[in-house]
Amino acid sequence: MGWFSRRSRTAAEGTPTKLDREATREDLAALEAFVTSRIGVEFYLEPETTATDTTVVAIAHDGEWIRRRTGSPRAAGVIARKHAVPLYEAAKTGYPERMRAWNRAHPERRAR
């Protein structure tokens, strides 16, 4: 009997463990507040992973941005349509240069 064959098959075949929390009303409210308080906002959809629920990066005309969980691409689409905000798939389009420029100008916002 090999070392790895001792693991139970049911534990190995179960659903992956979520390491993070799911989207909340506060997440969706934060996205809406960002959209209504800034101009030129675009949404960049990020797919669900085993560690994080579906997220949206909202980027304003000047590059300022926030990332919040939406729970599903559909929820992101609802907010985007409600506020006439373009919604892009980040994996296909990437992020705009203005976001990177804003990050360089605001190093205090970098994750620690």
C-alpha cells in the first residue's frame, strides 16, 4: 500500500474548500457607491476561484479602483446595466494602464 492510497476517496473527491467569504450586500453597495460618486467607471469581471468568490474591479476615469465580490457574473451584470457601466472580462481584456498609473501614484494602497 502506497503512502497516498491511505487517504479516503470521499475526502479527495469532495468539493473544494472555500478559503474566503462570499459576497455580501455591503460589497454590492460599495460598488454602487463607487459608480455613483465617480465618472467614467468601467467594470472588470474576475472569475470565481477556489479562494475567492466572483469579483469585479471598478475603475474610474482617473485609474482609482476598488475590488468587491459580487457572488456571480449575473449580479455584476445587473449593477452594470443599472448604471450603464461597461463590463469587461478581465481575463480577456486585461486591466487599463490608468489603473497601473494610479497604483504607482498611490503606493499606500498596495496590499501588505
